[in-house]
Amino acid sequence: MRSATVSDAATPWAGADDANLVSRVQGGDRDAFAGLVRRHGGALLRLARLFVRESSVAEEVVQDTWMAVLEGIGAFEGRASFKTWLYRILANRARTRAVREGRTVPFSALAEREGDEHAVAPDRFDAGGRWRAPPAEWTDETPERLALAAETRAVMEAAVQALPPAQRAVLVLRDEDGLETEEICNLLGLTVTNQRVLLHRARARVRQALEEHMRGGP
């Protein structure tokens, strides 16, 4: 494998899609496999941390996943995307390890019911139905522009880490890793309704944290 210090632009797999890299790996190209590892390694580690407590255990799960990929990639036929196939392998191994580590509560058990969903968290209003603190105005500073600021990114990242496990899992898989609803439900054992509620709640909490940051505090 190539050193992690080599820039993506300097690698022979830069610009190649997953299907192309998989085909090359199936033909014995070690550089292509290194490309897949580098492209998806960070996301796999994030996913593993959703299932297991310790960083060291998550890293072992990721290593086991890549070993399974090497062993099984010759039979991969592309019926699902490589990313979906890869995440399924990781999720299966992470669940097995989580049972061994004593973390056996499924994400579905942590999911809010549909009736719990609110467009805005109720605790943001007083007894008379008025805002305790109104939403911050975005003005000309769009969320995209704000996200470029290191301080704002840090606030958003901290808000994501503070989410309940099921909310964090759904948000990371949907908004950071770009998985579709069906894929997320299959990975986490959720219904479509639960997935939707969890995502809504997670996004609302992160936005609230960002609004409070823009106002200078809660």
C-alpha cells in the first residue's frame, strides 16, 4: 500500500470510481486496493464507532472488514454498490464484536416513535407558546459559508458527537456518508419511519447548536 502522506492527486487511482477500482483489485492490482482503503477507511472507522465503544476495537473491526473484502471481492458481482457491500460487511462484524463487548442494544430500541416528532423541539417555547430564544437570522451568511469557518465546524462536530447514539448513526450515514434510506434501515435495523424521525431530530439538534453559537451562547 502507498503511504498515507501521498496526495490523492498523485496516486494512480485518483479519479477512478469504485467499480473501476474493484475490477482492478479483482485482477490483482494492489494499488487499486490501497485506493479503496484510503477512500473508505475514514468512513468505515466512523461507522464502527457507532457499534463499539473503544477506538482500538473499532480499528480492529475495520481491519477485519478489509480482510473480509480481500477474501470475498473475487465473488463480488456488483448487484449492490461496492460501498453498500462494504458497509454491510463492516456492520456485520461490528455487531458481532459489539455482542462480545457487551453492547447488545439494537439501534431500533433507541429510535423515537413517530408520535415523538416535532418540527421544532417543544422546550424551545415557553408556557405561552412564545420562543424562549428565536432562531438566529442567517442574513447573508449561508450555512455553506458558515461551515467553512473552523470554529463553526468544530461546533457542528461537537453537536453531532453529543447526539444520542441512534440519531448520530443515522445523521452520519445519511449526511456524511450519503447512504440512502433503505441502506441505513438495513444496516441499523430500523423502520423507514424511525429512520426519518431520527434524522429529523438529529438535524434539528445540530441546527439548534449552530444557532446558539451564532447568538454567542444558549
